[in-house]
Amino acid sequence: MAKTTQKTNATQPTNATQPTQADPRAFCNSVTHPGRREDALRLLDLFSKTTGYAPTMWAPSIIGFGRYHYTYASGREGDHLATGFSPRKANMVVYIMPGYTDFSHILARLGPHKLGKSCLYLGRLSKIDEAVLAELIRAGLEDLATRWAIHPQ
């Protein structure tokens, strides 16, 4: 998810996923597919209520909630969204940092999904348990907070 695009100096690449000034609700309303648009608006509300953070657009198509500043042993550092989602053509992608490895007990109750490293791929929200998704979001933020301080934006 956090691809690097350019070097700011000889040792530190820049994270391509950066916050923008775009309006997250307008972005959700611009989603072409009616079902995906409806799901994006539902997730916008679910994430807002669950996290208590205002949404921020990151890059052109990711809606983030909260942010954290990371510094690795290599010296690389930057800011990244704490959690969020992106309405893609094929599915809805939910981002939980730093990943899903410790959440199998929650994922087992979620409903149909596929996993990437920090990405959860969902079909229609009508097929998943939104209360379990909210639980997963909270658990992800709690886990992230053990590593990095989370800020509202």
C-alpha cells in the first residue's frame, strides 16, 4: 500500500500515499457504481463513528481516519493513515495498520472477505457483519497504538 516514488535524499524515499484537500464525502458520492457508492457512504459513517476521527483523503482514492508518524531503524520515516478504506472497482478495500495477523478471531465472524498484508477485501457490505467490522477497526487502532502514537489528522 505505501509505495515509494521519489527520493528526498540519498537514504529516505517519500511515501506516495499522502493526505490531500479533497472532500471524502464528495469522493464517495462520485463513485460510479451505485452499490459501491452506497457502501462507500456507509463505510464513511461507520469509520467516523467507530474511530471518532474526521475523514481525510489520502492519495486520490483512499479515505483515512487518524494518522501516525513512523520511524524505522533504517532511518526511514513518514506519516500514514491509521485506518481507512478505498472503494475499488472490484471490491471495497479496508486498511488496518499494521496488518491483520492477530485478528483471526474477529475475522472469523466478519463474513466473506479476502486478505492482503494490510488490506481486507470486501464485496457488498450487506454480506458482512458491520458490528464485527467496527470491532476490527477498533482492535486495529488499539494494536497500532502499541507501536506508534495515533493523531486525529
